[in-house]
Amino acid sequence: AAGLWTQLQRDLPTAFARAFDMATIHGKNLAGSTGPFQDYLAMTSKSVALGTTAQNMGGIWGDFVEGLDQI
């Protein structure tokens, strides 16, 4: 039983973090159905995919700058 408690102490923070991140970023629970929040980050129209700007045009830094321009 002591080993189980130790395992829970290690795993629970990660499990809560994964569930919260999935809900707040993607609006889903870990099973893939609708999450608990009405609004979530992926709903935004202001997003930039990293790694899409050519290296000679600034590369990922160019993507970050584009993202900053949108906010």
C-alpha cells in the first residue's frame, strides 16, 4: 500500500495538469469530449503556427513577431 501512495503522490499533479491544460487550451476533457469551460484558448482567431515562416524571412522568430503583431 505504501508504494501505491508514493505513486499517487508522483502521478496526481501531472494528471491534474494534463486535464487542466486540455480543458483550457483545447476545450476538451482527456476522453476527447466537451470540457468544463465555455471558452478556451484554441477558439481564438489570433494564432500563428510556429515553423511556417521561411528561414530567410526570420524563421520561428518571424512567427513570434507575427503573433505579437496580432495582439
